[in-house]
Amino acid sequence: MEPITVLRDKRILLGVTGSIACYKSVELASKLTQAGAKVDVILTESAARFVTPLSFRSVTGRPVYTDMWGLDDHVRHVGLGESADLMLIAPATANTIAKLASGMADNLLAVTALAARCPLLIAPAMDGGMWEHPATQTNVGTLQERGVVVIGPAEGRMASGLGGVGRMVEPMDLLGEIRLRLGMSGPLSGRRVIVSTGPTREPVDPVRFISNRSSGKQGIAVAQAALDAGAQVTLVAGPTCEESPYGARVIDVQTTQEMGNAILSCVDETDILMMVAAVADFRPNAVSDRKIKKNENADWGLAIGLEKTLDILSAVKERRDVTGFPRMVLGFAAETHNAFEYGREKLLRKGLNFIAVNDVTADGAGFAVDTNRVVLLSSAGVVEEMPLQSKTAVAERLIYYVAGALGGV
Ligand code: CTP
């Protein structure tokens, strides 16, 4: 797990209550800690029967609190509640949910939840029948009315062997939800951002296509950085094996035309377009609807005829000249030579605010690696010549500049 900027030194209060899903909370505590957060865990008495405080202490490196009150503990709940940036109770049993809804304070976790002034998230875990029971539903409704965020529960097989809705949401999704909440008031709060990523594929026949080496990693990192800055993110993704960031609306596309259609359909309500995708510039001028057979290709010859695809950024520019949206456009230029000159020419031709130029042949930059070396240009010249760094760090710098420029629009 890589460190995560929005989680660095954040104090997360993780409440754990008595459900078999407790073991997954150890993984969550571990991931949050690796990501840079300071995780304080409170276990209820029944949770401590499923997992020991030592398990949590071992992964967080911090004291773990239980219902065993000591002599010096009389205001511990206030201290824990007040110092936290966010409190998550995962798993949250029907019993704890009922306590929270009625304001009961008969254990350290419940009393801390009452004292806390930070956002409270709960991830319920229980059997399907208990979740659906009107008592639980009423309690959950009461908590939601008070601003508590309820994550899940998910559908699937439960400890009872029965299926249904009641499983705790998986740790990585809980981490994604925490990340979203902590980023919410960031510099792009309330802004709409479209990020394109990956390659496009232009079909030759039903089994073959023309494409390029893009992995989609840089675009996904940009989408994640925009989410961390509080934006509402639409990720228009060509075929990629990378996982989409939690919280993004994802539109999957294959061809340049599909990518262009998806972007143009929502560009009018958009503040920022970050065009990271490696879009195919050419496509076969005829697509066979049957597989082209080796021995029956007389009509096709051995050459594939090509035609130009839509230049998406140029189409966006035409629209933007009329509507003024998107307010900010950043393009990428992947080059193998004369990177600076080509980048500058594209910035002007495509009417961009910024262009991130990278020499994809440079060591550690380019396709399928986790690092990149980028020079950011605006019409005024070089904004920053960035060092070789992770694609995550590149993405965060790009968001920093675009958010700053948008603030001044
Ligand atoms: N781009 C686009 N539509 C295309 C091709 C590219 O919108 N049909 C976008 C890319 O997503 C990128 C920028 O334009 O943000 C520059 O892409 P690049 O492939 O470097 O430039 P091209 O315009 O394709 O020019 P060339 O092939 O001459 O390098």
C-alpha cells in the first residue's frame, strides 16, 4: 500500500463491534496505517472475543482501547472523539446501531461516538433478516437524518450460511469511502472533472484491433488525485486492466469515436477536462463483420486501409468557443522526440490551458511503468519541469496547478 496524501497524519478512530467481520477490520486498520493515517482502535467487549487488541496494536503501532476502563480513563472518550478527523465503526452490529440511534452510552465506543464532533461513518454487518427488520431500518434512518454516513451492507454469503444483504463492505472500499470524505472539502470541492484514460481500440474485424501501449495508469492517478481534491469525477476509460478509483463515475469505451461521444455528451456541465488518454489517430476504413481468414483474404489484400479518427480535443475546442465549457482543459503529449516543440504546438492548436509533455522513451517514463517525467506547459511557457516521480505524484502536481488556475478564472 502506497502512502496516500489525503490520509497522511489524519487521525482515524476505528470502532469495532462484535461480528465475525471483525477480522477484516484488522486489514482495514493495517491499510490505513500503511497509507499514513494514525489509527486509534476502540473494541467493544464482544469484538475483543473475535479479534484481540494485540492484533490491532500490531498493525497500527498505537494503543488500542477496550471497554476495560482504568483509573486514568475518565475523559478518554472526549479526548479520542475530539482529536479524530473521522470516526468509522466497522463492523457495526444491529446492537451498536440501536445504541447510537438512541444515544445510549454504556461502553467506551458508544460514549466516544456521542462525544465525537467529526464525521461518523458506519459499515453495518449482520444477518439479512436483522438488517431488514423495521427496528434496524428505523435506527439506520435516524442516524442518516443526523448526518451519519451508512456504507453498505453488501450482498453475499453470510456467516449463517444464508445469502442476502448484510455483509460488511470490503476493507478497500471502506478505505475509498474514508478517502472521499477526507478529500471532500479540498480545492476542487463541488467541481466537475472529466478524466480520459487508457488507449482506444479500433476494430479491424470481430477479433482484431489496432491500439497502442497505454496502460491507463497515469489517467487513473489523475482521476484519483481529482477525487482526493474533492471533485466529482467522471472517468472515461478505454480498455485498461487497472482498477478504477473508488467514487468515480466510470464510462467504459472502446473506440476514439465512443470516447469522443462520451466526453462531448457531458462536457457542457464540466469545469475541467483532463485528456490523459492515448487516443488512436487512425482507424481501419472498413471493418469486416466476419473474422478475416488467412486463406480467404483476396478482397482485403494484405494492407489495412486507414482513415483519421475524430480529434476529440479539437471537437471540444469548437464547442468551448461557443459555450465556455469546460473552463479548463489539460492535454497530454506523449512524444518520442522534440517533445517540447510538439507539446507547445499542440497546446496552441488544441486551445489548451495546459499540456503535460512527456518523452515516453526516457528512462522510467511512459507506458506500463509506475513513474513518469513530465514538463507542464501553459501558453505562458514552462510551468514546471517535474523530476522523475510516481504517476501519483505527477497527478497531484497537475491537479494542484489546474485547481489553482481554475480558482483564478
Ligand atoms: N487527442 C485527442 N483526439 C485524438 C488524438 C489525441 O483528443 N484523436 C488528445 C490526447 O488525448 C492528448 C492530446 O490530444 O491529450 C495530444 O495527443 P497526441 O497523440 O500527443 O497528439 P496528436 O494530436 O495525436 O498529434 P500527433 O499524432 O502528431 O502526435
